[in-house]
Amino acid sequence: MVEFCPECGNLLRKKSCPCGYKELDSTSESRSLPKIWSPPSPNIIYCKIAATSLDKLKKMLNKGIKVEKLKEIRNKLKNHLYTCCNCVYYHEEISHCQLKNKYLRNDSICKSFEPFEKLK
């Protein structure tokens, strides 16, 4: 079974990692997972949800069209409601990001964030 370091996300070889992490007892809950807070812009998230291009969104905004969903996305990012838990690449059961191939806390977010929800 392939195992990854919960500290840095590197592949564990012979139960140790270059970052200094040594595998603890399997019953030990003292492992702390890293947190990343580097969200994409609200415009990018809107484009992923609405399945539209960034150029099309910019043209709409330049024409003065107000997009209510964009305001909602900004509020969710500001209040940390969009996190790894809402991402299609994150497996919450094992706290693992499939895209980054790292173990992360569920209140993290990265530039590759892709939400579950889609606009209709």
C-alpha cells in the first residue's frame, strides 16, 4: 500500500520522510495536517460553476451586468464556507486531496478548488 506523509504529502519510504516525520503509532491522534488557504478568485469559481469562460464573464461585467451568484461566491470565500470539503478532488474520509496528492485539513482551499455545485 502506498502511504503519504501527512505533514508534507511526500511519498513515505521505509516509514520516514525527508521533512522529519516519523510514522506514529496507528492509535495516536497527535498528527496535525497542514492547512492551505490560497483560494482562486471568485470569478474563476463562478466560471467553473456556470461552465462559462472567463472572457465571457469579463465582458458581462464590463457591460455593467451584475451577477448575483458572484456576490454570493465572494461572501462564501470571505466567510471560509468554500473549503476542501466542497471540492470534487477532496476525499473527506481520509483527508486527502486527489489533485495535489497531499493530506490536508478539511478547512483548506487551493487555487485548483472546484466546487460540487453547478448552475442550472
